[in-house]
Amino acid sequence: MALAGQAAAEIARELAPDNGAAILILAGPGNNGGDAFVAARHLLASWYKVDVLFLGDANALPADAKAAYQAWIDSGGTCLSALPQHGQWGLVIDGLFGIGLQRPLSGAYAELVAQVNQLHLPTLALDIPSGLQADSGIALGAVIHATHTVTFIALKPGLVTGDGPDYCGRIFVRSLNLEALMPAADGFLLQRPMVEKLLAPRPRNSHKALFGSVGIIGGSSGMSGAALLAARAALKLGAGRVYVGLLDSNAASLDPQQAELMLRKVDEVFDIGHLSCLVVGPGLGQSPMALQCLTRAIETKLPLVLDADALNLLAQDAALRTQLSQRPAPTLITPHAAEAARLLGTDSAAVSRQRIDSAQTLASKLNCHVVLKGAGSICAEQNGTWHINSSGNPGLASAGTGDVLSGMIGAFLAQGLNARDALLLGVHLHGAAADELVEQGIGPIGLTASEVIDAARRLLNRWVN
């Protein structure tokens, strides 16, 4: 607590304005409040004007927090019991509730959070914004809108997934020199340096067969665009050859925007002997023919990427799920919350409350690699390891971006990456491409899946070199 409070005070000094405005510190009834009292004492010793608002009972504080409270009082500090009307502060420090919170704020605390949010002041949250659930990132009703968050020892999943990114602002991690005491981690933040290590320049003595062949199965009537988006992504992210089996019998035999794609009848794609992997689901539909295609794909010995209606069909057929779990070749699935809920026999809200557990359960039950899409997408492996992706923005909430992701993952499988690495590279690059587009003024509103493909290609070539 002493180290956490000191670290918070150091960051507060960097954030506080130079105009002499006071700092408002919100201290809660638990150990998060203790961190706040320590920070208050350090800031007061640095000649800052500090207002501490404490709604709790000092005698009911946990032992360490009570000692921090008493040290604050002994240093000459006082506590307010209500928010003053003047609002003359340059910075707010939120030390109301930390990572142990499991229920929505209510009563005076909920009212206080609403009042503080209406101040629209720079706000530093201690460990996690009050009202945010630390494991899931679910907003438990009223939540502090922080512009900055300092979290202690290690990142908390709720900071970077679910609602977390909307409430945390810029995140600082302060280990407090306790790394050696921590157990080995199962979860990691997926960032660019991790995926860059997976890349290597192509040899000059190259030919298309070195980079594999992707088969795309989907595109039923009215939905051929989904399969073509996946195929274009696979081609532009480096697959040597891409074959597209469209279920729509009236579809054209040529993609006029991407003539390099080889459009075939579905049976012909399955019969190609040199395929490196299959991507099944974009625009697939749920017809008997679609089910037949999915079943045939599961029976192959090829690495398999399943998305969209392939997942919905799978959710309806327990025997097919069992067959999938017994495949000798790797399987990767890319559900959003609703698709994951169908596979798990629950609802989207339950999946959102337990994003990491949901992804891990799917990976275990289906013996596959999983990306549970959304803000802070969760990538889970069968061995219990998981990653939260750090890239991406709301521009990806548009039609076709999931199809593009599936095609990208297929491209990396075809080029020889194993299932884990293909998934991690595809997911992070997909989000990073959207981020670069936004930096260029393209989106997030109106960003399209086709634009993500070209941006991802540019980034990939930049990262390789």
C-alpha cells in the first residue's frame, strides 16, 4: 500500500496542472482507499493543495487502510464528507473501489461517481476505475471515466477488454518491485513486438508454391461478397494461391476486382490436392448444402478456420462438435459473443461477463484455437494460455471485417505458421491495420473491410522489413 500510494502520487505530480489548482482525492472504504490516503499524504508533503473526500467509516477500514488514514490525519490532512460545489480542481484521483468489486455501485457512491464524471476533469484511477469489474471489463453500473489509470503489480484483464478501454484512458503499470513474488502468468497482452518475431523476409529465390494455397468455402446466394472478402484478404496477405468455392450456383466465375482469385465449384475446391488450409464460413448460410460442406471440411486433414455460419451450424450439431474436437489437424474458430454463446449453450451477456473463461472453455471443449472477437479480443489455446489483443478500434464493427480476419489467418497458415502463431499474427495485424487507417483519417466511422485488407498488407511488409 505504501508503494502503491507513492507510485500514484508520482504520476499525479506529472498530471497535475501548474496553475496551483487543488487535487481532489476520492478515498473508498477498503484498501483502494488506503492507497488514496497514502497518495494524499505524499502530495500534501509536496505542497499541493489536497481535498480528500471520504464517505466511509474510519473505524471500519481494513488494518492497513486504517493506518494510512491515520497517517493522513496525523500529517495535518482532513476529510470531506460531501463534494464541494466550487469544483476548483485540476486533477481527480479515484481511490473509491479497486479490483475486488463484484456488484454495481449504489446510493451515495453511485451519486458521487456521477457527480465526478460531470466535472470532466483529468482523472487518475488507482488500480482500476471504480465500478469496473477487474476480470471481465464489465461496467457494473456507475463507473468512473478515468483519463489515466495506474495499475499495480500487473495489468488486470478488465482494463484492456470489454468495457475497460472506454473507461481507463492511458494505462500505467507499476510493478512495485513485486514481480519475483508473482506466479507464472497464463495470460498476456498481445502487442506488436510479439508478432513481429514471427516474421521473416522472403527469399529472393521464391515461387508461389512456397507460400501455400488457401481454399475458401462459403458465399451462398446473396452472400458471395463475404467469401470474396476473405479470399482477397488471403491473397493480399501473402498466400501463393487462393481458390474460392461459392455455394451460389449463379455466382460469376470471376472476381472482377481481384482476377487473381480462382473461383471454382465447391466440390472442385475440396478435390484440390495441394491445399494448405481451408477457411469455411464467410457467407456460408445454413442450408443442407452448407452443412454438407462443413462436415466435409471437418473430415479433411487440413488446418481449418471456421467463422460465421460454420459456427452456427456447429452449435446446432453435438455430433459434429465431437467430430471437430477429435480432428488430428489444427482448428481455429473466430466467434463473436453471440456465436460463442450458441456454441456454449448460453447467451451473449453471459459470454461478455466471462470473456476469458468463455474463450478458454471453447478451446478446451472443441480442441481448437479461439479468438473471441470484440474490444480486447481474447485468443485462447487448448493448454489454458490466453492473450488479450491490444490493437483495434470501433471501425472494425462493420460488415465484412470478420471475413477479412478469417482470410488473413488462412494466409498465415498457408505460409507455414503454426495455428497459434497464425491466430496471434492475424488478430493483432487486423486491429493494427484499422488503427493505422484511423490515424490517417479513414474512420472509425465508415471504415470498410476492404480498406482493412490493403492497410494490413502495407503494415505486414513494413513489419517484415
